Amino acid sequence: MRNLLYLFLLSPLAFISQTSNLILNDHWYQDSLITTADGESIFNEVWGLKYNDENYAVIGSTMGTHILKIVNKKFIEIDFIEGRYAGYQAIHRDYHDFNGYLYAVCGENLSSLQIMDLSYLPDSVHLVYDSDSLIIRAHNIFIDTSKAKLYVCDVDSYQGSNALNVYDLTSPTFPNLLYNYNAVTTVHDAYVYNDTAFLNCGVEGLKVIKSSSSNIPIQIGELSTYLQKGYNHSGWLNIDKSSYVMCDENLGLDVKVLDVSDLDEIKVNAFFSSEMGDDESSIPHNVIVRNNIAYLSYYHDGLQVFDISDPNQPKKLAYYDTYLPNPNVAWAGAWGVYPFENNEFILVSDRKYGLFLLSFEPPPEISDNPFFIFPNPATAYIYFYKEHIGTANYLLNVYNSLGELIDQLNGNSDYYKINLSKYRTGIYILEYISNFDLPSIKTKFFVK
């Protein structure tokens, strides 16, 4: 009974969270874990897995790694792997999965690299590697899955400390060091694809390096000076690799949308913030971009969702605040975010309150245009939107580039989510026909 009362008093489910266009499906919390030195924080990074067509959530705590299965929009905890170091100093843990394995590091004390075998799911995961021979501590990790390479940021080992180490994962449970990178003081986080690494280097800004066949990194781009520069913390590329959303982890600084289509001339296209009142207390932390929609975790301001289809004019789509404001704890609230690829669920970790399972609903209005679709271009889905004064009752016809009718949909609300899984790559025409004899309207969208 004590635990239930304690959870009720502390859980965000016990008060009305600020929210817009996001639905809370479930919330997981465990009150038997050690808190950090601030007296209230327990949890840290979150990661999502899809294994054998089942969705799983991974969240780190002061004690280790918690694995939860998502069933009928609810969390079921299935396993816990204790960290090599477990205790109040464990503030940072980070995760990434590859080839049926989950990789984990911790940024504090005497820890290790842990590798967990996912093949035992849905019953459990098995710890198959737990060694400090390569990594004692590390701040963040990212795996270039196309090249089977593990990028480890701000790493300490018995051989010394490096801003970045890169390991070969050709044999997933036997990492092999390829090279280290120390052209900067620190690499806080990284986003990597096809041997191209975008490195968030704290006060030294953004560096972009390319791994060569001889395992010598070559710098191919940088942004060392820009407006509202702070501590360059994290970032993520959009689907066509033209825009990079970047977070400076400082009070009151905006998130930046970078034009990275020409790495010889990286520039800032736009700035945006959480818009949650007093921006001077807002701190952006982590970001993941899916289909030109940026999902951001903000200390004190929770999950923030922005459409960056137009990189010059980001549009806020939704938010969900996870934390009761406590101005005495500066780095409190949402830590990590993980939107699943199909946008079915969004995971958010809160340092004090644990794990949230959210679903995204489109906003009733995100544009001055009374008829539009987003995101565009798209891969998994698009949202159609048209404002209706009274009852919405309409038909949506979808035509391919040859003018052939390929889909018909009936709508009864201002928005309609269209699943694109059966659409091929190409240009389509969307025709809106009101059942109240208003003029029909047509627009184009592109499926990648």
C-alpha cells in the first residue's frame, strides 16, 4: 500500500499534465531504485526495439537496464540487467541495437560495455558480454548499421581517454577497435550513416567526419560559429539527409535546423523553441527525426514535436509535459525520446517519473492554409487536414501519376491519417470532395 500511495503522489498520472495532440497510453515507474545526488532523479536514456514484429522499450536507471514489452498499448516489464556499476552516481546510460543485440554503456564510475542477446525475447534478454577491457565509461553510443561500426563518445579505457572510439561489429559480440578520434576535446554525441559521422562536440560546435578504408577519419564539414551557440549536445538527420536538427544544452537557447545539403557550407536555416512560456528556463536535450518530424525531449518542458518539412519554418505539432516543475533542479524532467519508425508509439523517459508510452494525434490546426497535408514528402503515412465549421463528411480520392484512382477514403473529422504502406514511390494527387456539395480541392504529395 505504501508503494501505491507513493506512486500516486509522485506519478504524473496523478496530476493533469500539460498536453496537446499526444495520448498517454501507459506509464511505468519503479520506486525501489536509488536516486542520484539531486535527491529525485532515477532514470535516464530510453531506446526502442522491434524484434520479431513485437515492440519493446528499453530504459536506463541508476541500477541498470529495464526491458519492457509493449502489449495492447501497455508496458509489461520482462527483464532487468544490472549495470556493472549500479548506484547513485549512474546518471548517464546509453543504448543502441544491432543485428539482434542490444549495446549499453554507462558514463560514471567503474562500468563496462554490456551486450545483450535479444534472441530470447519475448521471455528475457541474456547478457553475453560485460567487459571493461575496451570501455570503462562512455557518454553516448551510436551504431552505423550499414557499416557495422560502433561509435563511442567521450570514452575512458585502460589505454586512456578519447573523444571518440570506433569499433568494428562484424562479429557483434566481439567488438574490435578500429581507431580513435581526438581532433576535438570531446564528442558528446553522434549521428552516423554510411561512414559519415555528425559529431556534437560541446563548445567546439559540430564536426562532420568520414571514415576511410584505412580507418583514418577525414573531416568533411564543420559549423564552429553560429547564432545562439552553446554546448553542442545532440542532433539527428532528416530522411533525405538535407537537414540536421541540433540541440545546444543551455538555458534559453533555441534548437537549430541546419542545411547540410552542402557540407562545405553548413548553415542554420531556422531556430525554434518549446514555446512553453518562459523560454529562459527551457533546455533542449535529445532529438530523433522521423519522416521530417522532429521529436525532442526538453528538461522541464517534456516531449515537443515539430514538423520540419519546410526547414525554414518549423511548425509545432504536439507536446506532452512529463514533469512537475521544480526550479531547484535545473536538469530535471524529460531525458530521452524514441519514436518508432511507423509512428505507432513514442517513448519518453523522465528522470524522476520513469517511462511514458504516447501516441501522436495530429493537431486541429498547424497552418494558416485551411487545406494541407503533412509530412510531405513522406514514407509511412501522411495526415490530411481541412478545417470544418460544422460536421465533417467528405471523400478523399487518391490518384497516381497516370491519373488512375487507386484509393478512396471517407472522413468524418478535420484530419485523416493515410497509411502509405501500399503506395509505391512516386507523386500522387489527393482530391477532397465534400458531401455537402462544396467545391472539390486537389493537391499533390510525394511518397519516398
